[in-house]
Amino acid sequence: MRTIIIATLTWFVLVAPSAAQEDVEPRVVGGRGVSSIGLAGFVDKYASNETTFPTHASLHIDLGRFVTSHIAVRGGLIGSTTFGDAEDDVTTGPGAAALHALGSVQFYLTPQAMVSFYTGAEYRAQLTRRAATDAGTLLGLGGLQATVSSRASVFVQAGYGARLTRGDEGEWQTRITGELGFRIRF
């Protein structure tokens, strides 16, 4: 028994400090040249004073890269389905289940920390089941990203914006999103 105790103490004195001094990647949200892949699920809805739209449940994947120490650019795809349809005849336009492309720019307040708030803008273009006059949607974003390891982080973000094309009655069609996901650095 005494041999085990001595061996354990020797390990803590000689081996543990050298293992703790290994070169370990820092737990930071990002920095210049850092790339990541993200996966998120979210719910969003278009709103208009002339039309009732169904709620969308969506899944998105994106690739991002910090181009400066505070600014990240992202691009990706969003696939959505609808539920709570008021009408079954929504086959094209903002109320339809569709595939979208996205591009965004985000400004991180403290990217060299383990947690950082960010703000930005995102453009979404509907790729399938698109209305003939659709020019896409522009959103303002706000979010929080926190590291869980040196390579993984989780994020929560919200967005609000509008379609760049007015509705059939000349009304603005706004969009509200809420998103939760994770990003892996590579």
C-alpha cells in the first residue's frame, strides 16, 4: 500500500506538471484566420399585415472564417419545412418550404475570450420554390457564442429583417428568427 502512495505522489510531483505545460490550443471564440463549420436548428416566421404565413422549422449548415480579429464572414445553406399552415396552397414564395443560400458578416465584441457577443447582417436567397419577383431577405443579427472546448463552441442568435421585395398588396413582409447551434473550428 505504501508503494502505491509513493508512486502516486511521485507521479503528481514529476509527471503532472510537465503534462500541464503541454502546448494546448486556447479556448477562444475566434481570431484572424480561424475557420469553422456550423450546424444549427431554428424556428422562424414571416409576418405581414396582408398575408398569414406558416411557421418554418429549419436546419442550416455554414462555413465561416474570421477575416480580421473581430469580423467573421459566413456562407451556407438552409433547408426548411413548414407547420401550422393556414392554407395548403402555399407552393412558392416566402411561405413555402424551401432551400435557401445565406451569406453573412458578423462583428464579434470579444473574440479572444471564451464567450463573445456579436452582431451582424445576413442575406438569404430562396433557391427552390421561389416567387418570380423574389429579391431575397436581409436580416440584422445579434448573438452570443461560447466555447465548450478548444475546438467546439455553442451559439444562440436572433434576427429580424424584411424581404427586399414587397408583397402582392405592396406591403412589407418581415421575418423573425431564433437560432441555436454549434460550431467546430478546423
